[in-house]
Amino acid sequence: MATPKSHSAFGGQAPLMLGVTWTMATIATTLVILRGIFARTHNRKLRWDLIWVVIGAIFGLACQVGITLQCLHGVGNHIVNVPIDDIWSALYLTFVGISVGLGGNTGAKLSIVALLLQITPKEIHNVRRIVLWTVGALVVTVNVVQIILLWTQCHPIAKLWDIILPGSCPGATPANNFSYFNGAVAVVTDVFLALYPTTMVWSLQLSHRTKIAFCVLMAGGLLPAVAGVVRTIYSHRLLVSTDVTHELVPFLMWSDTEMWFVMILGSLPPLRPLFDRVILRRNGGRKDNSGALGSGGIDLPATIGSAGKKGGAVVTVAPVQASPSIEAEW
């Protein structure tokens, strides 16, 4: 009869990694839950930005559970301190976690794309919408291809994590090379999604204070881009590492940072109604008419120039000249 497996392999940098990643996961999940509570409907149906971020959060939490299990099997510890069976389990869980994490990253970025589509009117910015759709398709395609290459590089598949098994990994080089391309695409799309709103907001009839606040908020998306660069650097180090269980820590932490920060930063604009309530309470019920984010600022999703229209608004401006309706028909 088999005895229960000991998790003595836990140690090293594992506690630090779990503390940091679970903190980010908790913040992101809380914001996503708040989005669900305070979300408005568009044309009597859920908005796609909320749907995608919920999907991303589910995959992200599954990835987070995987990271916890990896730590219990030795990730974070030096490989000389990890039993051989735990090493194989840790590597297997790592590959599963990478795949699930790519799903979380995809959902998070598609949520941002859906959010931006709602402030991009079809009538006057059709080319911009095509670009956004292209970015979303690129993110999905690259991540799906990466997952396929990851799991088909070795024959048998188990040799991917159990290197002493007979077999070969003819697809290892293509999979590794594509991972660099994946990293480059991730960084470029993060930068694009962070800077894109600045090209739209300045043409809207908003106060300069509101425009600046919104642009600064969305430009925070550059942080995931930085995380993507660092993550790609560490992925290369893993290929030549002789202490893989220890070297996995920075790779996993930066991968998690990229995913969770996309969700965190992308959840702030849609939560403007909640911030309004907090500000109104602090002001004793008096609405702030300064034109900042706490008043006439940014509210998602959107109709510009139609204050009082039900269904929510990406940007509500009070009051403005006749402006084009910005709606996302899905």
C-alpha cells in the first residue's frame, strides 16, 4: 500500500513566489467580482469585456493553483534538494500551468480589446475597429499555436517532463523559437493596448483633466509589457539552466505579473460607477463636477453625448454638442 507523499520538497523561494502571486490574484479576482456586481448591460446582454475577463480570471486562478502545486513539488527550491519524483511532477505541472496561463492571458487581453471596441464607433473609425479585431485574433492565434507546439514537441509526450524516458523531442527547437516570437507579440500587443486609448480620447469633447487621467490610467498597461520582456528573458535562461526548479521562480512570477496586471488595470475604467459611489459618500452626497474621473469622467460601456441613455457609457460627457454614438454591437 502506497504511503502518502511527503511535500518536503517545498522551500527556497516558494513562499515568496506564492505570497506575491496570490496577492496579485486576490486583487485581480476582487476587481473582476466587483465588475460583475456593478456591470451594466448593453442591449440587454452582458458586455463582452466582462465575459472575457471572467474567462481570463478562471484560467488565471487555475494557473495559480497549479503554481501552488508546483511549489509543493519543489519549484522554488534548488534541484539538488528535490526528490527525483517531485522533479518530474513539478515539470509536468509547469507545462500544464503554462498552457492554462496562456488561456488566462488571452482572456485578459481580449477583455481589453472588447473594452476598446466599445469606444471606437463603427461609423467613423471602421479601420480602427479592424485593427483591434486583428490584434485580438493575433493574440488568440499565437497563444494557441504556442500551446500546440508545447505539447507536440516530444514523442512520447511524457518525455517533455520525464527526460529519462526513451524517445526524442524533434519539436523542441521550433517550440523554443516560437516562444520568443510569442513573447515579442505579447509585448507589442501590451504596448498597443496601453497607448491606443490616447489616440481616441483627445478627439472627444472632454475636459483636459479627464483626458489626462484616462490616458494615464490606460498607459499603466505598459507595466505588463515590461513584465513580458523580463519573462521572455527568463524563458531563455530556463533552456540552459541546470537548476530548473530554482530558475522557474522568476519566470513564473513575471508571467503571472503580466497576466494579473492586464486584468487589474483593465478593470479600473469599468469600475468608475463604484468609484463614483465612494466619492459621493465621502462628499456627503454632493456630486463632484470638476470633470475628473470621479464626476463626468470615464464610464464603460459607452454612448458619447447621450447623457441619460440607458445601457452605460464608456465616456459620459456632461453636456456636449451632438456627437456620434459609440456603441459596440456584438
